[in-house]
Amino acid sequence: MSNLELNLHNTLIFASENEGILRVVKSERMSEFRELERAGYIELDQKATGMAIVYMTDRGREYLENQ
């Protein structure tokens, strides 16, 4: 697994553990969230600069279950 894939995998795990919770998100993690959202693994609801709520999609849940 490449470093990028590992970072996105870890970000997806973080998203699943914090699903539905308003969180302060650093800019680097926000970029990773955006990438996961484009890939269809999460839905991102950004509330303010640096604050967002993450929701897992079925695709994201299936990915984590199969890992």
C-alpha cells in the first residue's frame, strides 16, 4: 500500500469513528476528506472553515468491512 493510500485509508477510518460529529479539521485532513468524497467513500458537510461533519457512504462502509 502506497503512502497516499495509507493516508486515505487512515482518514477513512477516522471518518467512520467520527461520523455525524461536528469536528475541527486541519487543512491537510480536509484535502484527504475531499479526495474521499470525490471517490464516493464519504459525504462531507462543511459547516465553516476548518469545521465539518462526515458521513460514510455504503461504498465507504463496504471498503472498511473488506479490509
